[in-house]
Amino acid sequence: MAKRKFFRQTIQKRKNRKNIFLSILKFFLGIIIISTAGAVFVFVYYAKDLPRPEKFTEKRQIESTKIYDRTGEILLYEIYGEEKRTIVPLETIPDYLKKAVIATEDNNFYTHRGIDLKAITRAILADFKIKSAAQGASTISQQLIRSSFLSREKTVERKTREIILTLELERRYSKDQILYWYLNQIPFGQNAYGVEEASQTYFKKHISEITLAEAALLTALIRSPSYLSPYGENQEELINRKNFVLDRMANLGFISQETAKEAKKEELVFVKPLQSIKAPHFVLYVKDYLETKYGEDLKEKGLKVYTTLDWKFQEIAEAAVQEGVKRNETYHAYNGALVALDPKTGEILSMVGSADWFGESYPEGCDLTPEVDCLFDPMVNVATYKIGRQPGSAFKPFVYATAFQKGYDDKYIVVDEETNFGIWGGKPYIPQNYDGKFRGPVTLREALAQSLNVPSVKVLDFLAGLPDSIETAKNMGITTLDKPPSFYGLAIVLGGGEVKLLDMVSAYGVFATEGQRIPPTAVLKIEDSQGNIIEQNKKTPIRVLDIETCRLMSDILSDNEARSPIFGLNSSLHIEGYQVAAKTGTTQYYKDGWTIGYTPSIVVGVWVGNSDNSPMGKIPAASSGAPIWKNFMLQVLPNYPRENFVKPTISPTPTPLPTLIPESTPTSIPTPSPSPNLG
């Protein structure tokens, strides 16, 4: 009996224990089910509005627009907003940079599935030990998600979203794809995003060219780009972090201890932190063009603009202008400009808009004080300034070309004598030659080569005609003569209408190409962020002058003997060993000095004067602008084959008009503001 009772009690105890176990099991299963359901709910709740990881393939990375010289090797300027970035393929990034990043940011990158539980545990223990949330455990994938889609706030909600997106990212894409996005996405300070821009910003190198030590330093910046900036106060900590990166690489077997030791010894040289701009006036000219055609958000378009600029020529031009202006200061002339272009293509090879973009205005601060005029304003581009400057005798070739078009040739004779050409402003218009002398009968060749004023006014009045001469200038590329011919009057042949240096150089290019006009261009081609060519210079020339007219003009302007009575045989217009056509222009009161000259391969124009239009000292263009022009030409002409102009064919001279040589008899033609010219 007792045995049966004991047996029943034993069985009951076992049943009780089993029930307890089942209850506990049910409890934990309930917890698991509730937790799972809760996790699913949280996942769904936070994931419902999340951006999809596939957005990476759709998302357009913000890339800066870059402006290069004609070779594509010299970066002239970079247009960027908050993010300055250049996307590069993963293959061009050095292997040791990839390993440096993996070693310090996520050494289990190729083995985990987006979340590194070991790293999280290690970080938690470290934080617990120091009683501060100082350790991070974010994987490369998490960092990519955070920098692309999420804020950096430390909340449960943000972290949950980050984990969910990271897991989905890893499920969809390969490790190399994720690393490619990461290396082109992350910030490095100084507005530089991605490894290529970081390398350019700090070392002025393509990312493929950096050393191991430089790669370690860039990697060191990832943790705290602002605090560890090479230009800040924490350079020692930056170097320590760089050395830590090298040690990590060595400890993980990515490099040897000896290699790490040698890399630590390498002296790192950082480029200046300020953004540089080369050929600034030219660059801003290009930028204006780009904004007009492609909109003002260039900082995000990622365009690659290959310009026409020859950087070697540009450096020569800038030095020549600075040297010449420094010399001209003796004559109260403080500014200068130069433009060179290829007449066969219209491509601008160099553009110097002022004596020194980086110089101080003169008098100092005048550009900030409206009451004080600037003799020198560095920012204004005189080459393209919309108001323009008077060209002096540099305008005469357009008038003579018009006469040649009508059948007159260089042997035609006019009389150089005092002549009254009519009443203007209540006074007779009686222009004078620059030296106050008269030479009697002269040929058109002598009149143009020696820049005689009175014969030139006669050529305009009696041979070429005012409206036709202005039309010739417009057809050749002068864009500023937008008023009726009567506004300018006969004084235009002496430079009585404002022009731009760029227009004048381009117009003289028509003579160089024997009558073919190609508008000036600053862009060779433009590529979009994908490398597709969206614009290319394919301008075709149009004929605006007869071949013989241009040949005759080039023959006269390159005739050193014909101009020697005024300029001498060894003037700055003569370049030994080269046939170069050239013309000067000096305006009334010596306010402007011009020199424009060309060969069949290049045309170059120089202007000198003062920004406020105040007079220079009594120095003609042959002594102020021409030396700058010659200095430049002497250095660039050896880059071209020696070419001579084709000789013109002799044509019959038209019968003289009876009114050609007035004997000081006034005419009734109204003439605007006179601009006596000085050669």
C-alpha cells in the first residue's frame, strides 16, 4: 500500500515538473513569438518610408564642374557647391588605399553581411569599461547608408533605419560595388568628397598617383575630417592617426612591418588650402558662357570643360603684360591686357584681362570707394569689357579694307594737307596728324603703314564711305558699333567708336585667313558626368572679305620699310626672321595704346592704359603696348612654322574722283566727337 502511494506521488511530481517545464517553454515561446512579431512590426514601421538601396544606381552623385586647358592636363578652375567631388572607377584607386580603409574602418568588411556583431560587442565592452559611448562599430556599409540617406543623430529610430537599409544593401550588391560607392562618397574636409577630390585637394595628385603614406593620411581623415584637418591645429594628432593606420595594415598582414616603418618616415607636403584659379579672366569668361547655355547650377552638373587655352602661352602672356605694365608706370600707365587666338579656328589661346588679377587695386582700395577712380582695377576684364575702349588708328585697316574692296589699291594717291571736313559742335572738324606735319601726296600704302590721320579721313570720306566701312567692321567681328553711322561720323577712322580687345583681335584674324571669319571660341569640347560629349567646337568659317583685299592688307601691315619713316626700321613691330603684320593705335590724350599683329597662324592684340580712362603720359602705343606684344610674339612664334603672306596681285587703280583732294574746303557732312589719333 505504501509503495503504491509513493509511486503515485512520484508520478505526480514528475507531472508537475513537466507542467512547469511546459509552462516555462510556452512562456519563452510566447516571448520569442512576441519579440519576433515586435521585430517584424518595428521593421515594417521603420522600413515603410525608407529609400530603397537601388536608389544608389539611380542617384546622381553631385559632381563639380571642372574647367581645363586645351590638353586636359591643367585644371584651371573648379565650380562646386557644398560637395566638391570627382567620381573615379574602383580599379584606379590604389590597392593599398582600399586596404588602409578596410583595416581601420571595417577589417571584417568582406566577411560580414553588413552588421559586424563582433565589432559591436567589442565596442559595447570598451564603452562600458570607460563608461562613455566613445567606441564606434559601424561597418563601411553602415557608413555609406548613413552618409547617403540618413542624418548623424544618435537615436534608436535612426540606428534601426540604418541597420535595415544596410542589410538590404548588402543583400543586393557586391562588396566591391559597395566599396566603390563608399570611396567616392565620404567627406574628407575642405568640401572634398571622395578619394579623388581629397587627393587633389591635399596633394594635387590623381588618386592613382598617391603613395602609401599619403593613402594612410587620407584614411586617417575619415574619422574626423574637420578636427584632423592638415590645415588646422591638430596636425600632430593627424600624423599619429596616419601612423596608426599603417600599424593596423601591418598587424593585419596587408603590408610588412618594414614597409609601414618606411612609410612613417615619408615627409608629407600639402598644397595650399585656398582654391586656386588659373587664367582667371579667361575662366570667368568661360563660366559666363556655361551659365548662359547650361544654367547656373554648374556646381552639381559634373561637366568637364576642355577649353581652347594654351597654358604655356598663357603663362608667357601674363608675364609679358606684368613686365610691360611695370615699365609703363613711369608714364602713368597702370593697366594692360592681351588676347591671342588662332585665326584659322577662332580658338582663344590666351587671355589676360588686366595686369594682375591677384594684385591690389591702385590707388589702394579705390574699387571699394566710389569717390576715387581706379587707375588699376584687377578684376575688370578689359579684353571683353562691355563698355569698350577707343581703338585709335587700330581701326584704320577696316576703312582701308573697304576701299580695297571697291577697287582701290595701295598705289592710289591722296594729298596729306590740312583739310576742313565740316562743322561739328559749332566748330570745323580739321584733324591733324600725330606730329602736326603734312606730307603732300602719299599712296594708300604709305598712309596706312605710317598711320597718317588726314589721308585716312579722306579714304573714309571719299573712297570707302562711312556706312560701308562700319558694315565691314561689323562683318569682321566688331560687335559694339550698334548706333547709326551718323553717330560716329568721320572720326571713327581715328578710333572714335568704342570696341573690345577680343573683337579687334578676332577681326584682324580675318586678314590672316584671307577673308574667312570664324567667331572667337573658348571651348573645345564639353563632356557630361558620364563622359558623353555634349558640345564640340565645329564652327565653320564664312567669307567676309575678298582674298586679294586681305593679301594686300597683310602686305602693307608687314611692310617694315613703308612704316619706317615714322616707326623706324627696328621698331617693336618688326620681328627679325618672321613676316608679321602689325598695327598700332594711340587715342587722343594718350588714353589708350593698342598693338595688334598677326601671322597666318596666330593673331595677338595688346591694350595698355588706365582703368578709369585717365590719360597716360605722352607715350605712343609703339612704345607702350608694342613692346609687350613683341615680347609675347618672340616667345610663341617658334612654336609655329615660318609662314609668309601670299603676295597680292596688282590690280588697276580706279580713276581719281574730282572731290578726292579738297583744298581746305568744308563739306556738309556732320562729324561727331573728334578723336585725333597719334599713330
